[in-house]
Amino acid sequence: MKTMTAVEAKNSFGRLLEATHREPVSVTKNNREIAAMFSMEDVRALADDFLAEPLQAEVVAGKLNVVEALMEQLAINKRLAASRNAIAEGRGVVADADYFAGLRNRALARTS
């Protein structure tokens, strides 16, 4: 992966864009990585392998752009990980008939 400083990226933005067509570019500031630039071709390839089918369908339908869909997938994955951790720690909920009956009763109580 090519690396550029933030100053280099700012002063030669066109060169940065050209470099992303060949490979991802890491941008550093004060010797810390602060950003990465990818070609849209690379982003689309990542999306093809990473997005769940419903989000892929929204991209194809034009409801979301690829970057929005990737960010949404990341948020979903974080929620799934948090839920899995809760279950592993015994904080999960058993979704049995009693659970759904309670949900139904609460919903009916709100509409009455």
C-alpha cells in the first residue's frame, strides 16, 4: 500500500487520485494513519464480498450508494456482535411463545 502525508495529498491531490487507481493509499498526519483512499472499483469489489443480499439489492435498485451500504453493513455487524455478546453473557431473551404473547399484549395495550 502506498503512503502519503496529508500535506502531500493536499498539495498533489491529482497524483493521489491517480495513485488510487493502482492501489489503496494510506494518508498519514504526524506519523499516524488518518485515512485511506481506494478506487471505486476496489470499493465495489469489497461491497460484493461484504454486503448482505438485502443491502446489495438496495445498491442495485439505486436506493443506497455503495459507500452508504458499506457503512450500514458495518453498523449492522456491530449490533449483531453486541447481541451475540449479550447472549453469551446470559443477557439474551428466549423468543418463545410466552415472549411473543407478551409483545402482542403490550402492542394491544398501546392501541387500546
